Amino acid sequence: MTFDTAGVLPRFVTPQDVRDLKNRTDPFVRALDAAVAACGQALPGDVRIGWTAFSKAWRSYYDEADSWWHTAAQMDQGEKYEEDLAHWQERLASLQCGHVPGVTPLDVGGDDKSPSKWQGTIKVAAVAGAVIAAAIAIHSVTK
């Protein structure tokens, strides 16, 4: 479980949430891989080396199994990759390196009325309801 400082309730994260984040972000990483390859030697060496390191680290994270044991850490790491990817997009675009995709994975979420924006709240409410029901059941059995 991670805590979202913008909200009142903690954000409940499942391994499927992590996989969704990975699947949402990976096409952008692959597109930048293609853009960097297309630019080739036109890019400064430090940029090529930096991108290659980022891309390899992303691929390792992407290929890692999604687990309940460290779901929150995986989600935090994935969100950090999203932020870093946006910076890479800006940097490569400023170097006029071929076609650099302009849309970042962070923009994909839609507006605040989107059903996906409420999924975390619904999950927290469902878990809270289950915990309360279990507590009531235990209390009635111990009477």
C-alpha cells in the first residue's frame, strides 16, 4: 500500500496496477529507443550512454515479476520511471533527434471524472469494508 499525499485515504496498489503502469509506459520507452537509434551518432555521446543506461534499467524493471511482497515499491519505481521518461522526451526533442513522441505516459490518465481515477478509492473502500465485516464476524463469534 502506498500513501498518496494528495488524498485523504491511502492508495491501495495491486500487482495488476503495477503491470498496467508497465504496459502503459513501455511503448513510450520503445518509441524513444527507436528515435535514439535513428539519430545514431548525431547525438552527443553522453546522451546516448545515458539513454542506453535508462533503457536497460527500464527493461530490467519491466521484465521483473509483479509481486504482492513489494508492490508499493514497484509502483513507486514505475512512477519515477514515468517522470524520468518525460525528462528524456524533453531532452531528446530539444536535440531535434528524429521523431520523439510528445505524449508522456503521465498524460494518458484522462480527466478527474474518468472511472480509472476512482479505482484506487473503490479498492480502498472494498478492503475497508472487508476488514470491518471480518471484525464484526470475529466479535460476534467471541461473544
